[in-house]
Amino acid sequence: MPVEVTNIVVAGIGGQGVLKGTDILAEVALRAGFDVKKSEIKGMSQRGGSVTGEVRFGPEVYSPMVPTGEADFLLVLEPTQVAPNRHLLRPEGVLMTPAEINADELPNKKAINVALLGVLSAHLPMNEQLWLASLREGFDLSFFEANKQAFLLGRNLRAKANP
Amino acid sequence: MKIESERKLLSGDEAIALAARHAGVALGAGYPGTPSTEILEAFAEYGGRGQWSPNEKVALEVAIGAAFGGARALCTMKHVGLNVASDPLFTAAYTGVTGALVVVTADDPGMASSQNEQDNRRYAVAAALPMLEPSSSQEAYDFVFRAIEISERWKIPVLLRVTTRVCHSYTTVVPRNVPVEVRPGDYSKDIKSRVMIPAHARPAHRRLRQKLAEMLAYNESCDLNFIVPGDRSVGVITSGISYMHVREALPTACVLKLGFTHPLPLDRIKAFVDSVDRCLVIEEGDPYLVDAIRAAGLKVEGKPESFRFGELDVPRVRRIINHDLTPEIPKPTGKPPQLCDACQYRVVFESLRRRDCIVAGDIGCYTLGVLQPFEAMDSCVCMGASLGVGLGLRHVLPEAQARRVVSVIGDSTFMHSGINGLVEMVYNPPPTGHVLVILDNATTAMTGHQEHPGTGRTLSHEPTNRVVMEDLARALGIKRVFVIEPRFGTSEFDQLLGECLDRKELSVIIARRPCILIAKQLKQYAAREEAACECDTKPALCQ
Ligand SMILES: Cc1ncc(C[n+]2csc(CCOP(=O)(O)OP(=O)(O)O)c2C)c(N)n1
């Protein structure tokens, strides 16, 4: 079973939209028909503490927690949070940080979580329509255009890098 | 009520709330506490009647009343909340209920946000109550219905024991498509069952044991427990979230998954143990299952003591299976929380630090005053303890030290169990007097900004009567009661504290300023209340 489950960890600090990011990701996987589990440690996130959200999806998922060293993807929204979470990533796993995004191209700085979801989406089997639908419904509608732009910026990065 | 029976991704807390709603629960009462808080919030959002009580004991009593009245009632709290509510819990097991009563205890192994990691499965044994333990949101949803069924069949409160990972993990749920309307209460007199004088309680205890025996017989063949067939060379007995870790760590093993974990179906367990070559018991927290199974004379393997601490996960379960006792690599700690930069508590803790106070503290955001740069908290035991502990210190310390002792408590915590401590302060005043600082930020910030009796708003943020803490303190006979806004860049608070410390009298300082994180919401509530006042039906609340 473990081979068929995709494990993603999103990390950051309170206020960066970590949990919103995992919400969108989990919703997309659910709509794509997968079994999905999402886990989050909230604690005192509002007081600026660390926040992590974990999403696992596949034909059947048991534990809601990504086992140490088995994350396929680690999205980190705040550079200081790379070190405390790196142990979650498997050796060949992919780390994604804000450094991949040119902040000047973002419609607004807060959309970094959505931009990184875009980068992630290029590695996952779910189609673009599902992502955009979840982005539309997951936020206030007035944010949609900016989020779409941020998402596509991330999603098309790889295509740009290796044309 | 309409139910769409599509697949949803719900947290365990939301699943419990939705099930309570679908099962026609008439009243949900509780007190906030991680990881249980979201249950009542979601219940109210789904249209149920959910309310915060001042503390868990009162919440349980309200729920018992609703169940005496023939309705279906839900009561929610975190694990330590059940300590507070244990008095009514134990005797409600004797009285039984007329409607249904489901008591949710949300345990926090690993202490993501708690002061201890007690295992409340022990309460089921101690109070002699049936207990169900779901391991996913779907089970959390289904088990609420089953708990109600058991509660109504045996006329007994049922414990629904969940843990942080069940409460806060989002997993798929397919709701039932036949909702039940809320059934109103209807009183029928039953003095012998409900008035626990010894003459009634003696037979009630026997009745309780009889009910337990019947529930045990039921549990021996109940579908809340099931076997996952597999390789019989290793069998695992497990429950709750541990079941999920086990399925992942040992996908081929034969598993006995227990959902109804008190009273334990020991015949069934024996049959399972006999059917496998090697039998392991994998559970988080205390050795509750393994002790009971061994006491029944069965040969099973438990986990090494080091796994009593913290949560289990897949790698730890693999270690237990493989007898791997090599030191576990501690998980790197993330960025610890701290008081917000603009938090007014900073002014208070700065003053307490500067004056080298001995601070009997309490639980809330303000417990962060223990961290640098303040380190201005000397104790934190349980909610409400700041008063008693501070008074005890004042009674025994030499005068010079006693006069530095200050009790510090938050507004929600004051309403929860600080009031009793204040009564103690009036009744047994130390010779040096005492100083209580109530940090009133107009919310229960720590658990995500819930209302409480001092805010004048209900769980759903609608206006209601407000308990005014300064009036309460004055009514208790305390003469020196001050309300002050702690402001950065002024020494007003510090001066007032100094003055109170100098006197050998009882002083209460209410440091009042709303939490900055809810400034926006407070404005909205105020606007809403003002609009409502103009056409209003409840002028008594509009002062
Ligand atoms: C018996 C019990 N119930 C609930 C909790 C969870 N809890 C910890 S502190 C707290 C209340 C904090 O509110 P307040 O005193 O107003 O302080 P604030 O966080 O707003 O500073 C709660 C509900 C607990 N620790 N113990």
C-alpha cells in the first residue's frame, strides 16, 4: 500500500496560509476520487508558532500522519521551517520553498502558498480544472483572479525551466 | 433537515457534530479545550443548539438535566475537562438517563496543547460507563449514533473517547441519509433513580453493575469490534487511531479492532489470541487494553514503557513490532509560540518581572509569560489554580516573600474556576493580603477565541446576559477592585500593582483590553447588536 499513497507536508508559521493550502490540496484530491486524509497541528498557531499540515491520498489511506522520512513533497512557506521539517522528506523527495518563485511576479505577497501549490500541482495527477475549481470555492471570490495567477505562475515554472 | 449523502472531508470533531445534528441531539453543552473545541462550534453551525458553560462540570450537569428531561444530549470537553466534570459523571452512572447522553472526552496524547497526557479510558472503568473509541471521522460519525443507541437502550451515559489525531484529522465521511428530528423533552417523575440519597444509591449501584454485565454480553458479539483477516503468525489487538498506524505498519497481519472498549469483550479477545501465533497489543498512552487482557490470563505482548509517552505513529508502531529499542531521534521542535508583539499582557508581565513577583499563574495565552523575556510565571497547574496556589504561598512564606506573591488568571479561566478561588481569598485572607490580576481580553484566546459568561455573548456570538467580574468581586466584599487598561509606554499599570503590593489588603486588578486578534469581530458584533437594538425585543440586554 505505501507505494500507492502520495504524501505531502506543508509547513510554515501561523498566518501564512499553511492550513488553507492543505485544505485546497485535500479538496482537489477528494474530488479526483482518491481516499484522502489530512492532518494538522494547530496548537498556538495564531501566536506565531510553527504550523504543519499533512495530506495523504491514494486508493486507500490508513494513518493520517505522514511517517518520518516518507514525504514525497515538502512545501515550506517560511525558510526557518525547512530545518525542523526536512526529516519528514524521503531521500528522493522534493522540497519546494518560496525561493522558487519570483516574488515580483506574484499578484500579492500573501499568495505564496497558492503559488507553491501551483509548483506542486505539476507533479500530481489531478487536472488543472479541479485545482482552479477548488481555488475558486476555497477563498472569497474576490481573491480568485490573483490566486489563479499565482497558481499558474507556480504550475508553469517547470515548463518554463525546461522548454 | 436535508442531508446530502455525498463523500465529505470532515475532521473527527466535525463528524461528531454532524452526527449529533443528524441524530436529533437537542442540546450540546461543553467548555472549550483542544482538541474538542470545534465539536460544539460545528454543531451550532450545522443548526444545533450548542452552548458554552462556564466549565465542564456545569456543562455535564446541563447535559444530564437535558437527558433527565428525555432529550438526546451531547457534552464535550478535553481530557482534563473530565477531571472537572468527574463528580457529576460518576453519579450520573448511577442515576442513569431517560433520553440519551453522550459525553465526549478528547484526549491529547503527546500534549499538542495540554498540560498533561492523562488517558481517560481509565474513567470508563472508574465510573463504570460504556466507552466507544472511533479511529476515523467516519467512525466518529457512526459511533455517535451507536452511542445514542446504547445510551437509550441501557439508560446510561456513554463516553465517546477521541484523541487529537481523530479530532483534527480530516478523513472522508459518507453521512446517513435519514436524519432524525430533534425530539423535545418530556418530564416523567422518577425519584428513586434520580435522587441519590444512600437509600436510592445502593440499589442504583447494583443496577449499574447489572447494566454493565448486559452490555458486556452485547459487546461480545457487537459489530463495533471486528477482525481484519490476515496472516495468523502475528495478530494485533488495537483501538482508536492506533488501528490506522497498525494497518499501515503491518498490512498483512490479522487484526482485532476494538471500537467498544469498555466493558471489554474478553471472550472475543481470548478467541482471537488463541487463533494467532504471536499476539501484540498496540495502544497509545497507558497500558489499558494490555493490562486488562493480561489480567484475564491471556498471553499477549505489550509495548515497552518508552512508548507510553507521546503519540504513536507508523514508525513507532514498527518499532514496537520489531522490539526496536534503539533511541528514538527526537523530532526537531518548531518555532515556539509567543505573546503577540502588540499583546497588552506584555505590559503586565513586564511589570511583574520588574517587581520580582512570585507569580502563581494559570492556563491561557498568558501562560506564555513564562517564556523569555519575562519568565514571570512561577506555577501553572490546572485551570483556576492561580488563586489557591497564590493564597497557599502567601500563608506559609515569610512576610517579605509573601508580599511578592501575585495570582494571575485569564478572564475565561476566572469564569471557569477562578471564582471559587476568589471566594477562598475572601474567606481565608492571608495576613499579608493578596493581589489578584485578571487578564481580561474579552475572549478565550488560547483555544481560538470562544465566548464565555464575561463577554456577554453566546457560543454563536449572539448577545446574552454578561457576568461583570468587577461587580462580582465587589459583591464578595472585596473593597479594592480596579479596572485598568494596560497600555504600552505608560507606567499606570505598574504603579497600581506597586500600590496593591504595598498594602496588606485584598486587591483585584482587572487588566482589561480586548485581544487584538479579534478587534475586527468585536466591531462586527457591536454593529450587529446596535442594529438589533433599534427594533428590539430584548431591551434588558441593551445596557
Ligand atoms: C479543565 C480545562 N478545560 C479546558 C482547558 C483548555 N484551556 C486552556 S486555557 C483555556 C482558557 C483560556 O482563556 P483565558 O483564561 O481567557 O485566557 P486567554 O487565552 O484569553 O489569554 C482553556 C479553555 C484546560 N486546560 N483545562
